[in-house]
Amino acid sequence: MPRPYPKEFREGALALVRQGDRPIREVAHELGIAESCLRRWMKQDQFDRRERDGGLTSAEREELRRLRSENARLKQEKEILRKAAAFFAREEIR
């Protein structure tokens, strides 16, 4: 799923918030993004920096996505092999 905002834009927005001289609401309004969006970015950034517990870092999220995809592919391959084995087992009986 493509991200609607470039990485550089997100990083710049986070830097503005981390400066601490303006509230998130004001920074979000100035950048033309939803406050909730900026808050989600801040929360993820805190996970990535290990400043906050209870969530996955971006790297962990990417690994989880990759592993889920690989798991789905392996399940599909297993099912194909199971069906092929059953087919060839029936052929040997004939």
C-alpha cells in the first residue's frame, strides 16, 4: 500500500513536533494534515526510537509483513504438493 506522504515530509513533520515549541495540533494544521495522522506518526516514531513500549518498530512491522507473506506462500505450496501427492498416489494404484 503506497504511503500518501513522502518519507522526507513525515520526517520533517516529526522534527517540527520534536522541537517542542508548538503543539501537534498547530503543526498538523500548518502542514495541512490531520492531527490524528501526525499523532500516529509520532507514536510510531517513539516505538522506532525505543522511547515507548507496547508496539512494534517499523522494522518489526516490515518483518512481520514479510513473514506473513512468506507463510501464506508456503501454505499454498504445501497444499499444491499435498494435492500432487494424492494425485500420483491414485495413479500408482491403477
